[in-house]
Amino acid sequence: MATVKRIGVVGGGQMGSGIAQVATMHGVDVWLHDLDPQALSKASSSISSSIHRFVSKSHITQAKGAEALKRLRFTSNLEDFRLADFIIEAIVESEDVKKDLFVKLDKIAKSSAILASNTSSISITRLASSTSRPRQVIGMHFMNPPPVMKLIEIVRGADTSEETFAATKALAERMGKVVITSQDYSGFIVNRILMPMINEAFFALYTGVATKEDIDTGMKLGTNHPMGPLELADFIGLDVCLSIMRVLQAGLGDNKYAPCPLLVKYVDAGRLGRKRGVGVYEYHKESRSAKS
Ligand code: 3HC
């Protein structure tokens, strides 16, 4: 496949806007799509402020930052993706909603285009089967926050072709990322290991082993993780963690993946983490630090 020149990113949330930013900062023309114009305007300001942060730390020049912003366009019309070489979806983690999107993208995208999903745990093989081009469907899983995290996990569906894999790997490396490759089993590599750890931290809190602060400090200072598991759960979103645990439990058929009742309770209560201002911790708007 020829070098990817233009990509489309579907979903203007934290992941979609971060992916669009990484691509444009590495010389790729990007269209970012969201049905909600407000989401697009929020994405636009978060991308600008993140690029500004890279400029202010002298990681890139002001001119490079300005060029990156020029390569980026926003749209609420999926038809704008008909000329894209590569499309990455980063919408809600629902298999049905993603399948509907893949059916639409399959009709709109040119026949050579690759359709990638940033899903954190849904089967790429099943998403691919909703299209007429399963050989050109692949998982491209970015870590949060995409502009900072070095990894992309590439997931091969049952029918993903070698050409699709090679083009995706080349694009990921062009974006400055390190690639790991996973077969298509629930949770892939990172979430299969990370989410049970987070779930276990909830069990430690639930059963009174320790305070949330001590659980997080233990893992931060005891194992050199940048965030403790409960703080990280708030950062990822407790609803996302719960939904991934459920995918692991259903897909791997083992009770060891059963979500902790405390995690379920927090999600039921709407304590979804940083995005809601409250999760395991409470967050003040003006401060990025956690408050117990
Ligand atoms: N844009 C640009 N730069 C950013 C940024 C952004 N959005 N966010 C952070 N940075 C930069 C900062 O400017 C700073 O740069 P410097 O090293 O040159 O000074 C650096 O990143 C560190 O940022 P901060 O000092 O503001 O804050 P921290 O040191 O607390 O780092 C963090 C923030 C990078 C998020 C760090 O806490 C971290 O790595 N946390 C763990 C994140 C993680 O594990 N993510 C993976 C989650 S799992 C996942 O995504 C899978 C999914 O499917 C669930």
C-alpha cells in the first residue's frame, strides 16, 4: 500500500482528539469527525493547548505546531472520509455502535482504505465481519493520553492481511510510537494485564486491606508506576474499566475477571472518575491533583 497521506478519525473525545493530534504532528493530513459540534470545539481547544504545551517545553518549534494545526480539519459529515487512506474509529465502547459505524465506513471509504479500531477490548474479528473488507480491518489501540504515551498495540483480526498489518505498523512508527502486536483475544495484551490489577486494587479497598491512598502509594513507590491503580482508574474512567472487566469475563470465561462490587457500585452512582469530577477521589476543576 502507498504511504498514508490522509487519515480520518471518528470520535472527538479524549482518545480521538489525541490520535488526531499525534497524526497531524507527524505530517499526516487529518479529518476529525464527531456528530456533536460541541465535542469538535472541545477537541479543537484541547489539541491546541496540548500542542502549545509541546511548544512551551521546546519539544517542537512554534512553526511545527502551527503547521500541525493547519493539517487538521473538523467535520460532522462522515462523507468527508471518502478520500481517506486510513480511518481510525475512537467512539463509544459498544460493539453494536461500532459495527454500525463500520458498515457506514465500508460504504463511504475508498476500496483501498484501511479501517482501524481503537477499541480497548472488543473483538476486531467481529467488527471486521460487519464489513465487505475484513482483510483491511485491524485494531490500533492507543494509550491514554495518546500525545504522551509511547505505545500502540496493533491487533490482528482473524482475516487481517499482511499488507494491512504492515501499513498500520508503518503509520504507527511514523507517529513516533513503539508497536506491540496482539492476537485478537479479549483485552489484547495491555488491558488483559492492567485491568485485573486495577480490579484487584478495588478488591483491596473493598475488603478493607488499606486506604485508597496507601494502595496507590504502594504501587507508585513500590513498583515505580507513574500513577497508582485507583488514580489510574479515575484517569481512564471507571465505566471504561468496568466494561473491559466484563469483556474479559465474558470472552475468557473465567470468574477471576469478575468485576469488584465496589467498582460496580461507583459506576452505578455515576462516580466515573476525573471526567465527572468524582471517582475513587474527588477533583477540583482548577487542580489536576486528586483530593480524597
Ligand atoms: N499533551 C502534551 N503534553 C502532555 C500532555 C498532553 N495531553 N499530558 C502530559 N503531558 C506532558 C507534560 O507536559 C510533561 O512533559 P515533560 O516531561 O516534558 O515536562 C509530561 O507529559 C508529564 O506530564 P505532567 O508533569 O503534567 O504530569 P505527570 O507527570 O503526572 O504525567 C501522565 C501525566 C503522562 C498522564 C502520567 O501520569 C502517566 O503516565 N500516567 C499513566 C498513564 C497510563 O498508564 N496510561 C495508560 C492507561 S491504559 C490505556 O490507555 C488503555 C485503555 O484502553 C484503557
